[in-house]
Amino acid sequence: MQIKLLNSYRITHKDTSIENICAENLTQALANMQTSEEESPVMQTFLVKENLSTVMEELPPEVLFTTLIAEEGSGFLATPASGKIHVGDSIAMKAVPARGYDFVSWTRNGRFISDRAEFVYEMTPLLEGEDTAVFTANFAPSAIPYTSSVSPEQASGAGCVAFPDSGTVEANGTLKLIAVESTGYTFDHWERNGETLGTNKILETTVTPLSENENTAEYVAVFTEQ
């Protein structure tokens, strides 16, 4: 709580209505009138009493904040980009991952605050040395689903040995597949979703993120009939 000294003013309008207003000065009193100058001009102002003490509720400090994403293109935010709120007030935080990404965490000025993409945050005071609260949504590339098969299907007897023949791999992680020739067939090359990767029977490849029109990474060992 804090004590504030105000003056008491009596303001008379042209329509004979009178307003009694407590304010720090006459300018503030005129700004706080309920009847505007357009409705009825002020005809007279009178200082009734000076230095009236009143108890004012002390508001919590305000905190300037901004929200952003850690990596451009990894997601977007459905929350205010910036603003100012009092300590103790709440702000709704919502982060939405882009295709091929998963939400990881929210941090405030580099410190972890939540692993939920959507939650309500109650503002706390700034720490020493901070002049703003920077909220960052962190995303990471999604694990990539993959399958492996042989072409033509007739070469599938002992054709392609891949353990497992389907699963998920960390984005930009490494996948190793082995193509073994079946009787009557010769290994030719590896493909991923129709794109040739190489002619080595042992494929050790980096699993890059899926493109816009891909739902899985399909690896095919292509054989030719002898």
C-alpha cells in the first residue's frame, strides 16, 4: 500500500451541473470529468482543498515479454508475440509444430519452464540482470518412419535382408540396409521414394526429413533378372 496526496476540485459546467473530483492537479481533474466539454463546457473550477491523503493500492510490477521459436520454420505460435503484464497475471502459451517437427519445451530466458505445448503461465518477477522475459518454443525434427522392400517382388526370397524391414529413425540419423542377391537375380541399385541412392549392396544412408508429399521413407533394393 502507498499514500498519495490529492487535491479536491469543484467543476461547474455551463448546464449548471457540478462535479467534485479528486486529482493530483487541475489538468488531471479536467481529464477525469464525466461530462465532456462537448456536452457542456466548463464555466468555473474551484480548488476546494489541497493535499488530501488517500490510500492507493500498489500494483505488482509490470514485466515486458516476447515470445519466439528457437528455429525458423520449425513451428509457429498461437500466443501474443510481445506485450506487458503485471507479475501474477497469466498468459496463455501455445506452440504448434510444423510438419516434420515435434514440440520439445518452453524456456524463459534460457531456463526450462514446461514440456507442454499449450499451458497457462503465471508471470513471475524478472531476475537480477533481466530487463525482459523472453519465452522460447523449442522444436526438434520428428522421427522418420521408413520401410524397406525389394523389386521385383520375385527377388524377395533371399533378396533383401534388412533388420528391421520397417520402423523409425531419428531425423538425419543413419540407417543401414543390406541387399543379398537371390538365385537368378543381380543387385542393381537402391532407391528412396523413386530416387536412386547408390549401387553398393550395403546401404548406409542419412535419413533426411520427409518432403511435403512424403508420408514415409521407402527404401527399395532393385534387382535385375539374369
